[in-house]
Amino acid sequence: HDPEDFLRALRAQDVGYFHLAGHSDQGDVLVDTHDQAVPESVWALFGKAKAYFPNIPAIVEWDGNIPEFPVLLAECEKARRFKPSLLTMPIEEKAPEVFEISGEARSNLTNYAKFFDQIVRPFGIDEEGVANLKADRPVPAMTGLKVYNHAYFLRLEEVLIDTFPALAFITEEEGFRYLLAAYLESCPPMGSSLKSVGQNMPDFLKDPTSEVDFDFGVPLLVLGELAALEWARAEAFTASDDGLALTPEQLREFTPEMWEKARFVRSASVQLVVCYYDVLPVLQAIDKEEVPSPPYAAEAYYLVYRQGDFGILEYKITDEEAKLCRALERGATLMETCDYLGTSMPGYYGSDRIAFVAGKLLAWSAQGWLHLQEPQEYIKFTA
């Protein structure tokens, strides 16, 4: 397709940001390898894109053969200051959500969903996928689509190996590749970020209806729970700082009225994982490059949390601590939390229950795991 024709077909609300990257010239195909500087042909197209969408941010992708930081910074600065190009056709004034597009561009847009679907599904290409690609090019459209599809699968494989190294170790190379193909066929990544590619892996493995026909030598439930622990590590590591954490000193200054009304929330960098096999020792053994022993069947609760900026730790907790963690997931008062722990008469419990919950809140605040849903109502924080 003609790039400028395609740009005219896009609606402003569908454009989030631009990707800029270098590619490798393989003779008959260009492979989007992200391993070198952005070429001039891409900068020229970027200039046209900025003319149509002047206020859209851009990201420079350089994942392989990464140069020194000043080189990366120079590419980013070039993208930041790049000027829009003159267009071969004037931009018509129209409502932001409406574009009058040519027949060819309309055909491109109609077939784009099919085109995208065949890119993200592993090896799921048919002739319909090239219906909107020009056939009069040196490389057949089907060949180009297969190159992109296979390269995208390999990139997803890299991401999932990085996210689930213990799962890859247990299933071994052949089994893991089979698992990835089955998973991506069932849960193709439809979002704009690779961060979420593995989010459905634990549930996929635990689901008895999943079409997984491979003997891993390990129950799928065990693999799913191992994947859940690894996904919790990823979530804890990438969680954004979600406000100022409560300190024990601040909690000790709470008045009885504040204890009654304040709604406590656990940090997003703290993840609760519930398992029916004790799989944490398996994960920790693989971390140490040791051969793990098979896990035994037993209900287990784990907290996975970020320590400092980069460290990820986990430990086993009790049933009551797990209930407390669940209660604080969306916010709860001290009394609501006591009720959540279980009582035959909500609102009626002994001082030992209140002491347990208050003690845990103090301990978790010392770890930086506790926040208030509406801190401005209770504590005057200083900048």
C-alpha cells in the first residue's frame, strides 16, 4: 500500500504514538530488527505522519546492538525536534473522528483487522491476509507477511522466556515452544504493549478446557501456579508507585475516628498468589540453578513484593494474612477488614482480632506496602 494513502485513512483517535526503528536489509525483505539507527526513509515517512498527526508522541525502539547512551539520546532528540513534511495532497479540514478516504485506503482499512490478526497469531496465515497488500513488489506479499509473522512470534518468545524462565526450564525447549504456540493461538496479544503478553498464561494453563496436547511430565495446574508466581514477580517489578506510603509513625498518630473511617489499600507492588501446590520452593531452586523437587499438594499463599527499586522477594503467608491482603486489594477500613477475616456476627469480634489486623497494618506500613485511598482527608503530607 502507499504509506501516505494509509496515513490519510487513519482516524486521529486511533493513533496513540509513533514507533521509529532501524531495520535489517535481507536483500529481498526488510526485517524490523530494531538493532540500528533509524534510516532516512523512515524519518521521511515520520515527517509525513507528523503532518497528519502533529501532536502525537513518538518512541525510538533500539533493542539489539544497543549503542552508547549518547547515541540513543541523539536519536530521541532528533525525533522530538523533527519537523512535519510537506504533503503531496493538502489536509482537508474535517471533524476529528471523520476521514474521507479513497477506495484503496478504505479497502486497506477494511482488511487491516484481518491483516493484524494474522500477524499476531502464530503461523496462522492464509491468502486473505495479503488481500490489501500490493502484488507488484519484488517480494511476494505472502513472503513478506510470513517474515513479519515469524519474526513477531520470535519476539514474543523472547518476551515470554524472559517473563517465565522457570516455566521454560520445566517444559524444556520443545515443550515450551509448543506451549507458546498454543497459548498465543488462544490468547493473541491485541494490546499496544508487550508488557501484558503473558498476563493470561497462568489461567490458560489452569483451565482444563485449554487445548494443550503435550506431555510435560508435570500437571498443567502445577505449571499454571508456577506461571502465576512468575507473573506476580513481573507485576510487582513493573508496578508504578501508587502514592505516598503510610509509615508506622503516621499510623500511631491516628485518632480513634481516623481508625474508624480510613480506608487502607495495599500497594500494587505487592502481589498475592494462591496455589494448591507448594510451588515456591520449585521457583527458588530454579533461581539457584538447582534441580527442583516435585511440589507437594497443599494450599499455599504467597506474597510477592518489590523491595527498593529492583529487588523482588516472596514468602509464604498464613490463611488469615491472605484474607487481610484480599481485603486491602480495593480498600477497606479496619472494621471491614476484621469482618472480612470471618465472624458469625459482623461487627462483633474480640480485641485479639483488632490487635491482629492493626499489628499487620503497622508491620506492612513499615515495609512501605500500605496506602490510604484518600490520604488528604486524614494526613497532611509534606512535599
